[in-house]
Amino acid sequence: MNYVFLSPHFPDNFKHFVTAMNKYGINVLGIASEPYENLDYELKEGLTEYYRVDDMEDYNQLLKACGYFTFKYGKIDFIESHNEYWLEKEAQLRTDFNVNGLKSKDMPPIKKKSEMKKVFQKAKVAVARGEIIKDKEHAQQFIKKVGYPICVKPDIGVGAEGAYEISTDKQLEDFFAIKPNVDYIMEEFISGEINTFDGLIDKDGNILYLNSYVYGGVMETVRDAIDTVYYNQFKIPEDLMEAGLRSIKEFGIRNRFFHLEFFRTEEDELVALEINVRPPGGWSLDMFNYTSDISVFDLYAKMILGQENLEKPEIKYHCAFVGVRYGLENELKHNHQDSYNKYGHLIVKSGAMPDIFAGVMGNYCYIIRSKDFKELMDAAEYITCRSDF
């Protein structure tokens, strides 16, 4: 089996996909712009071959790389990056090389937020009212219908990138003064916790892994520069399970990871936010492993090989991600060593977060787990506790 992996070195934990697939005899063929000598040792050992391009944004270079791999190894079976940023490039390569999976024609419902809404509605899942705004006058008409505050974000975008909360006419004026020349969608502002619906599904639609995280709004985390804490739901609520499964079926997701986000409002209702056909970001994949004592990377490798009767792992631990920010006015009460001294028995991973993720995830991060949810939350509170002024 020939598996082309775009940008296998980033983020760092993606190397475990490569080593797992290599263990099962899969030819993993990497493409990236990173110099080979800079790659992690484990990653280099797991790759069958690495093709360095000068610019990953240049589609012709990716086309040439896949052509070379086809000439040398035969037909390509998979082309993946597990990364939202390269999703359209993957799809175009699959289209051009006739590789199974999402093609260019499949992109609009999973890349455009306006098109996602239509699919969620077909799945009978509530969505926030929203429209692609053409100009300021159009925006004002929409605001008359739903009122302030509203949220505006690129129709094609990831998370809170380029998103704004607008609560006044002045803020609306300011937004249109700086608005880039791309389609923006304007939505009524929905407040509440975010419940994710995450997992892995095989080619026949069988769910091989499920998990769910609860966290506050990403926009608020970035805007207010606060520490990040999110945790898994030991048992996925029934309404989330039903909405998630209906949505996955309606989107037609197969043979890959998925990451759906829903608002849970103060009225305890679910409102769909978006779908991503990739694993959840940051260290969430590692949390899958620590939550269930498994290797989800190993499970993925077995899935693409078509191994039958894979047993769905059970959730064994409450697990939380804790990310603290540096440079805030009110300093942390407890330093890293204090946290380890008190809660080291719960900490299964810790370390600095790359700058590209720090705005959302924090500068220094922990994964903690426990059989006792209260103990887990006490530890998260201790690690993020700050001095009052």
C-alpha cells in the first residue's frame, strides 16, 4: 500500500501516524518543504521516502512529487495530511491521480460554513441563522432580523481565525474598514459551552472510535487572553450522540477522522457550529490515547488496511488539557514545579506549545487524567490559579 502524507512533520505528534503505518508494512511517502535533515529521527525512520518541495503552496510541485511516487512505487492508495490547511490540495491531488477519498467536488460542504449549514439542516440539527454578507447595507439588514451581538468570520476558515464579535454600529463600521476581499458569513451570536463530537470512521461507515470534549468559546479564549482548559465527556450525552451520528451520515464521511463542534446553550439545546474532516487539533489526539489507554495512530493504520472487526475502545479516564499563558498581568500562583509536586501523579504529558498554536492553546500545556472528575478539575484549577490584584 502506498500512502502519500503531506506535511508529515507538523504538528510533531503526526510522526506517530507514520511510525504506526510503517510498522504494518505501509509505504509512507512524505511531501513537505522542510529540509530532510531537520526532520525528527523517528519520522525519518518511518518514512519510505521523502520528497522535498520548495513551496507547498505551489500545486505543480505537489503534482510532480506524486507523479514521481507513482512512477517509482505504483498507484497511490491514499493522499492525506490530517490538516485543515491542506484539505483542498489533498482533494485536488486525489482528483488528478484518481485516489479514493474526498475529491475537489466534495469540498464546498466541508470547507464553506454557509454550505455546512445546509447539510446540518438536512440532518435535522439546529444551526445559527447566518448569511454571506455582500456589503454594509446587507449586514445592517441582517442585524435588524437577529439583533446585536453578531459574529462575522470567513466563509472558508479554521476556528476563530479572522473572526469578530460585533456589538455596535461603530464596530460594524470598523469591520468593513478592514474587511479582506473574501466572502464573510455573518451569524447570530450563540453563547454556551462547545461540545465536540470526535472520532474515526471506516470505509463502511462503522465508528471505530468516539470521544467528546467540552470547552469554552475559542473566540473568547483568544480575545480575552485567558488560560485554556477543556476535558472529555466520560459518557457522550444522548442528544449529542444522535446529532453527531446524523450529521456524520449526512456529510457522508468515510475512512477518516472527524471533528464536529456544537454549542450547548444555556437552555441545554445543541446548535451546530461546524464540521472538520480531520482529527481535533493540538494535543487532542494524545488525549484520545490517554483517555482509553490505546494508540489511535495504530488504530488508524489498521483501519486503512481494512482489518475487520476492530473493537471500539472504551473511555477509561476523565482527561483534561490545561494550557497556561505567559505574560499576563496577574501571574500564576503556582509554578511548573509546584504543579508537579502536587499533581504529578495526574500529569501524563507536559511541555511548551509551538507559537503558532499558543494563541488558542496557551504557552505551556499539560494533559492530566484521573478516574475522579473532581480531582481532575481541582488539578486544572490549581495549575491555572492566578494572583488577584
